[in-house]
Amino acid sequence: MRQLLRRMEPNSFEDVSAVLALYRPGPMSENMHNDYADRKNGRKPVDFFHEDAREVLDDTFGLMIYQESVMRVAQQFAGYSLAQADNLRKACGKKQRDLMVAERQKFEEGCETTGYGIALGKQLFDIIEKFADYAFNKSHTFGYGLITYQTAYLKAHFPVEYFSALLTSVKHNLDKAAVYLADCRASGIKVLPPDINRSVSDFAPLRREDVPDDVDLPVGSPGAILFGMSAVRNVGEGLVSQLVEERDENGPYTTFYEFAERVPEPVLHKRTLESLINGGAFDRLEHPRLGLVSVHESIIESTLSRRRERDQGVLSLFGDWNGDDSAEIGRVERIEIPDVEYPKAERLKAEKEMLGLYVSDHPLFGVESALRRRAEHAIVDLSDMEDGSHVKVGGIITASAKKFTKKGDQMAVFILEDLDASVEVTVFPRTLAALQQSIVDDRIVAVKARLDRRDEGRLGLIAMEIESLTGLESGGSRPVRLRFPGGMPDRYVLERLKAIIEEHQGDTPVEIEVAKGQVLRLGEGFQVDPSRAVGELRVAFGHEAVAP
């Protein structure tokens, strides 16, 4: 679609409508989309089958791209009434041979009667018969075109607000949101995890000036988006409204303990709070997720017990002493939150389970270059490739599922996602046996596959091979470290090192220890495959120079 728009250079609403009619399998199979673009921009002459056709096809450069175009030609050249022209359209769409034979005879005779002749009638009906079942309804494309233009305008001029609304529209089915999230990144817009003190029920736009200072936005970014709390798994809109109402009335929450003291009791539901914690809603209160998950139930039980006693008029000794029961009890009985955090992979897995998306981080951040070396194509580039092309793409597996064919044979489907796009991958029964060990959610893989353009041009992949990139899943392999305690190696040693690295490139970083406590890490372009490089490094520089 982008490629067609670049060729067409639309500058009127009619062009927007035409794009929506042309970008369909029928017109594209006959190259009508390119013909329209070329004729519009003077790369090809506008060709009319008859000068009188200019009157009815001038706005589409001589091409019958709409059903209405077919009807107008039938009226002009064969003398059809509007009702007869509509019957012709229906007959073409149904592809019933007996109806088409009758319509052909009627059309050719009509052209003879109007003075255009049977020969032109035959020529025109051949075209109509071929294209009418592909032609789209112009009145529909104008309706779709209006929505297309409105959303394009909003995306161009109000991108943060637009993407917030778009993500909110799929907040109860966030599997669909991965492509929108990738589009946000491409637009320089960060989607931030839910924040107990700033988020509301829906996804909320933050203009650049309102984004917290510690959020690193790309240069030129228009802003960021706060994740909507009601989009978090197990968190309902009713609970969010109670939480936000308390926050609006009495100010932001400063700690989890204060949060537990203040919010209405229904908000303190175990599953709700665990979902908010793992989704990152309490990160800005500086509570580690794993530590808070491990003790939040105990904190809530203790707090609710005190709150109920207080509601019944039971005051503690400390509460009577200071007149501030909650503050003193919190000080005396407060359960400490352990300062422990999940490993990155576990934290992101739990976050995605709660949010449906990787938001605070992504398993592929930091391994992009290594993944590019394993893959031959980016997922976003597949749309420009021919059906049946053999490709190799890389990414992370999500939403894997086992299915059965009509014969009862087991097959598998999964979504392969990189940082910019995603694609559905199908593994048929004949290859599943060899590949099923690699089909695991959250695993980083490289997939060799055949490109499959499905109904209405939707892209998919048919898997042939799946390579599990286990070194990347753990955030990369442990670096290969070379020790040169006498200081920086001389030029000869560096040139020899460079030659070995270039010969055995891989995904593992290389470090040079030039003094105790002083380590230099080489850039991404100088990473190695340790299984092949370590032996040669030891031969070149000695066993003692290569750290185990």
C-alpha cells in the first residue's frame, strides 16, 4: 500500500477513494493499480477505448475501477436503463454462465442500436466480464476513504492522542495492539507502563513537556502514552475509577503502604494488585516488583485488619497516644518490602502476561544487531516480496497454539514478532515433528519459511526450519575476555585480533582487559562465535590470554 501511494502521489479525495478500490487482488492481478498511478502522473498516456468514454471514465483515467464505472459504460454505450445496468453488475458478480450469455447478447445488441456497433460491444463486454467481479463499489470507498483521511490527518498532526485512542480501542484484545505499539516506536512515541499516580482507565496521551524527566524520549518525539490501568489483566474499570477518585481527592500515593491504607477495600483484591505490580504500576514508588509481589498479601491483610478495627472504634495504644493511628501502626508493624527483583526475562514475561505487550522493555532490545545477522529479512519488508518467496526472518515467538487439520493431524501456529512488525507463522504436520521443540513462547528464533499471501493479500509464513537463538534469549552470551596486563596491545596484535574476529563473527561480545579493573568492550561490529573463535585466539595469544 505504501509503495502504491508513493507511485500515485494522491492529491485529491478521489485518489484516496481510488486507492481503496485498486489495492485488491483482482485489479492488482491486472496491474490496474500501477496503470492508474502511471496515467495520473503522466508516465503513461490516458487511453480511452472510445472518445465518448471520456465523459464517464475521465475521473478514473479511462479505467473501469468501480462497479459504478461498469454501469455508466452500459448506460452510455448499450443504452441500458439504470436498473438494467445494475442487473448487469449483479450478473457479473455472480459469474453465472447462462446469465452472462444472455447479458452479452443484450449488451452487444444494445451497442448496435445506439450506433456504436456490435464490434465495440463485444470488445467492451470482454472487458466488463473480466473486471466487473473485481470492481468495488465507489460509494463504499468514499465512505471508507473519509475514515482513512480523518485517521491519517489525526496520526500526522495529533499522533500521541491518536495512538492513545487507537490502543484504547483494542484494550480488551491487546494481541492486536503489537502492530500499533511498533508504529508508536517508529513515530518516536514511547508507551510507558501503567503508573498508579498518573494513569487513568484508558491509554492517556502525554505531550512531550508532560513526560517525566527520567524518560528518555527519541529526538523529535512528540511525547509518550501512559498505559491504561483498565487494560491490565484482572483490573476492571470500576476498580480503576475508585482508585483514581481517591487519588484525585487526596493526592498521589507515596508508598504501597499508604496506597493500601487509602484506597477502597474492593481495590485491594489479590489478583488485581498482583497484576498491577507485575505490570509496573508501582515502579515509580521505587518498590521492586518481585519484592512487592512476595509481601503484598501480608501487607494488605495487616492493613485491612487495622482498617476494620478502626472502623469499629478499636484504637491502638499508639493511635490514642498520637492521634494518628495509621501513621504509628505503620511505623511499628510495617512489613518490609524485600529489595529483590526478577531477572529481566522473567520480569518481561510476567509484564507481558499482565499487559499483553512488552512495554517497559523488550527481549529484543540490545540484541537487534545480533538478530539481524541471523535473519536475512525484516518482517516489515515481507509485504514487498512475491508470494512463494523463501525468506529468513528473526524475532520472538508469541501466542503459539496447537491446532488440528481436517484429517486430525496436529499442526501449530504462532506469531513471530520483531521490534517493528509481526507475522503469523504456520507449521504444517509434516514439519511439526522436527520443529515443535523450538516452538516455545518468548523464545527468540530465526525462521526459514515460504511467504504465503492469503485471502485479501494478508501475509503469512509457512515454516520450513526454526533455529532457536538461545544465546540471545538470556541477553547474550558471556563475553570473551582477552587479558593483556602489560597495557594496550600493539598494532600487530590488534590487527591479528581483528582478522580472527572478522573470520569468526557471531553474537558474543569481546572484551580486552588491559589492567586490573580496566576492561574495554569492543563494539557490536566486533562480536564472535566463541565455539570457533576461542581456540584460534588461544593459539594466537596463548591460553593464559583468553579468560575461561
